[in-house]
Amino acid sequence: MFRKSVWSLLALLLSVPVTAAAANVITDWDEKAVGFVQTKMPPPAGYRVMAIVHLAMFEAVNSIEPHYKPYKARLSASADTSKEAAAAAAAGMVLSKLVPDAAADVQAATTSYLATLPEGDAKTNGVKLGEQSAQAMLEARANDGASAPDNYRPRTQPGVYVGTTITVGSRYPNVTPFAMTSPSQFRPKPPLSLKSAQWAKDFNEIKEVGEKNSTKRTSRQTEDARFWVLTGPLSTHPLERQIAIAKNMDVVDSARFLALVSAAEEDAIIAVMDAKYKYEFWRPITAIRNADIDGNPATQRDPNWQPIDVTPLHPEYPCAHCIISSSVAAVIKSVLGTEGIPEVAMTSPFAQGVTHRFSNLSAYTEEVAMARIYAGFHYRFSTVVGREMGQKIGTYVADTILRPTQLATAR
């Protein structure tokens, strides 16, 4: 019931303006896409759709004004082709195909948006170009492994009950990345030994501050924990979108910026799921309720321990929130050249009436990481590894795809 009431607030949250600066077709459709994606699919699939949407928009508008190397498609367009029509048509077609439950609403939004543009060859050619770009991206990702059947095999013994809820993201270790060479390219070392002093230290920390009704957690730490129960594109794209708007990026630069962060997010998801299902490390609720079998005398079992909310339905190590937020931060830093960002305001339906503001990327990733400890979802060592992975992936994406051409460099 709580989650249903939370998502009923989503439309309201998405409609609240977050900045007075001017938006453009790319940021407009980013916001629309988040609204269509957020409640229809879990984060691995949602981030994949956002990456395809943004790369399709980028390919379209960049072919009209080619300042950056194309991602995959080699499209041609005259300079007077409408970038607005091309981007809207590209986003609309991708969303209609990949979010079928929202197809009617997507088509209505596309029609409404295109109706605001002047009639003529520029608009007509833009729509054709956008659909061509969308089709190229959809074909490129048609067999990327994301639609493979879930075949996760729970660990058990004959006749012994285990949880029967279907895990999330188990197919993603085999999904083709958008920029990385393979899902395991940035795979970390195994998690800590259960016999180690560091394991006991991190175990006891989360046992104390991550417990549902902990008296050791401050009110602000509890707020952070609840705030970042939020997952999926709604947890990252408002930040990215506000930066693009505040920096007055034009259509092509906005398209490239949001395509880079979206590709980094999905590659981060692929990489973290590769590691999670490789190591299958136990979550705190499992470890704390079974501490009598971990072989470490410095850990003690608590049979009634619970985290602040429902534990995510995939293995613990490493922290997914951490790798995604840090990959986003690394792309932003690569594009802007600094950790400092225009102040952005973030809200969460899990912490109603609260606004968190950030003007520094490290402060943002630190808050996200610590929130996962306070929520009782991730050990500290897992957040450290996740942030390191995200930094590497975001930097790699920004250095590898959609690079400036000589013309863009000279601008």
C-alpha cells in the first residue's frame, strides 16, 4: 500500500518546475520519458530505455548539426531540418515500442508536441529523420540480451525452502553494454572475507545504524535513507536535466550530454549486475539473522533485525545506487570539467515535503552512498567499491563515445 501511494505522487512530482532557465526539446522529452518509464518497469529496463531514447535523439539532431561523432547510425540531413521535430519523433517512436503499456499516451504526447511546431518541409523532414534514427537504435539493441528469459537458479538444498520472489536483473550480466567492451570489464575483486576484521566492522555498523528503528541514526540520516529508497531514472535524471538547462546547453549539446549520462547509467547497471550475480553476496538482513554461521566471533546474530524498507531483490555486492550515481557524476565532471555544478533540487516520493540540494558532485555521490548504509541495504565496503566502479565507467563512457569532431572543438 505504501508503494502504491508513493507512485500516485509521481505525476505531481514530475510536473513541478525545478528551474527558471529555458528548457529545450531534449530536456522536455527527457522529463516525458522518465514519466513514462518510471512506473512501468524496474530500473535495469528503465535505464536501458532511457539510453536508447537519448541516443536516438542524439543521432537525429547531431546529423543535422554534426558537432560530435555519431554513436552507430550514419544519417544525413539538411541543415534546415527541424531538430525539434527530429528529436520528438525519435523519442516518441522508441518509447512507443519499448514501453507498450504507455504507447497510447506516448503517441498522444508526440502528436501534441509536434502540433506546436510550424508546418513545412523542415518539420516533415525532421519527423522522418527522427523515426529513421529511432529505428536504427531499436534495431541495434533488438538482440542485446535484455529480453532473455529469467533463468536465475536459487541456491538451496533438496527439500529446503528459499524465498520465491523473482530476482531483479539476473539476465543483465549478459546484456550488451552501450560503451563498455563487456559486462565484466570493470568487475571488482570479490567481497570481504567473512573472517576479516573489516567484515565485522562493517557488519556491526549497518546492524546498528541500518536497523529499521535504530536509535543510533540521526533524523537527517533517516531522512536520507528514506529519500534514496527512490530508484530508476527518477532518481538521477532530474539532476542531469537541471544541469543541462542551467548551463544553457543548446539542443545538440543537451542531446549529447544526456545521451552520455544515460549510456553510463545503463552500463553501470550491466556492470553492477554482472558483479552481483557473480559473487551472490548476502544482504544485511540475511547476514545479521545468520551471523552465528559466518565464522566470525566479532559478529552476533539478531533474529529480528529488519532494514528501513524492503531489501532490493538482487544480491548485495556491490552497491547499485553507488555505481549509478558515481557514473553519472563522472560523466558530468568530464563534460563540465569540474566537480562544481549549478545548484540542483531533488525530491523523492519516499521523503515527502523534503528537497535536497546539491552544488557539488562529490557531495551528491557521498549522500547516496551513505543513505544505502543508513537504510540497511549495503555494507560500507560495498559502497566504496560501487563508487569506484561508477567513476571508472562514467569516465570511460565520456572518453569513448560521442566524441567532439574538429568542428565542435573549434567552436
